[in-house]
Amino acid sequence: PTVSDSLVYIGGYDGSVRAYEVQTGKLKWQYQTGGGIAGQILLQGDKVYAGSEDMKLHCLNAANGKNVWEFEAEEPIYSSPVSDGKSVYFGCGSGAFYSVDAAKGTMNWVNNDAKYNIEIKPFLHDGKVYYGAWDTFIYCVNTADGKLVWKHVGQGSSHGGAAAYYSPGDCGPVVCNGVVFTPDRKYEMSLSDYATGNVISSMTTVAAVGLSADGQSVYLRRNNNKLDKVDSTGKTIW
């Protein structure tokens, strides 16, 4: 769920975007798309954005759920959209990654470097956007023009068999003090230089990552029933 001061926004596999009152749990409004919603709803200002399996990114009025605009992608959208306030960024099933004007719904650019589905939540940092795809690669792209800055193979795909199966496609990366933390389906994770993509180190037993509120550390959801907090070098804090 995505939470504002007054409303909680939730997307469902039934294709609905729902807004509930925080205090009472009462349904405030509901909007029906043409396909299941797999990603998190994005709240930006007075609008919410939802990617749907109907291949459309839906922009809705956050207060009443009225449609503002729709943008149609190449294939179904499973990726959670993110925004820098001016543009909305997300991927789709073909591997196409889009930047769309947040106010108008017109396309700024599309990057087609990824060759298979992008279904994670991208991460915005310092004029770049970072994401993993089911083609084994982690990508860094300029937000201004969509040009590829770097890409490298995910840690789990870099050794052993079934490289595509172990792609960094389940959980989006985070950037902490210049280091990109990217987990994959093999429960391995690369720590990469955010500017070059060069791998600094790696970790195992990591299922998912989250950035701390102050941006100085990273939470790791492990596959051994543990939750860890680490610094930007991967050193355990607790």
C-alpha cells in the first residue's frame, strides 16, 4: 500500500485501484483498469499512478479517483512507477523502460536495452535510474535522455546454470552512499559502484533490500528468517 495523510492507496489483481480513509478504513473511491495491478501505486502531489496488465499507465486524481490521462506501453506493466516530480519512470513486459511526462502523459523517451520483462520498482538517484530485468542484467540509465550509462550481469546470473532464471528481477535495487545494492532470485546480491557499475563485492542469502529513511544504510530481508541492517560497505550494523 501507498499511504498519504488521509488515504491509503492499493492496487489489486482484479484491476482496481482503491483509496481507503486512513482513520476509518472506509472506501473513498475505486477505479477500474483493464488488467491486474502487480506494482505499488505511486503518489505524487495530487495524482496517483498505477501500471496495469492492460498495458496502460493510469494517472488518477488522488482525491477522487477520476481519470486524468492514460499512457499505453508495448506490453503489460508489472513495474512499480517512480517519479522525480517531472517525469514518471517504469518498465514493461517487453523490457522497454519509459519516461513519461507526469502532467501530460506524453512520452519523453523509451529505452530498449533490456530484452525481457522489467517488473521491479526502479530507483532514482542523482539524475540516473537503476533497475533490474529478467534478461540477467542490472541497468543504469540517464533520466534526461534515456541513454544507457552502464549495465552488468546480476550476481546470481554470473555463475552456474539457469542464468535467466536467477536474474535480478524480483526486487528493485537501492543506492546508498554511491553503492548500488541489487538482489536476485538466487538470493545473491551485488554491491556495485553507482557511476561505473563495477562490482565492489557481493553477498548471499539476500531476498530483498530497502533503503533506510536517512539514506545512510540498507535493510536486508534474508532467506534465513533474519532482518539485517548494513552500512554502504555491507558491514552489519545489527
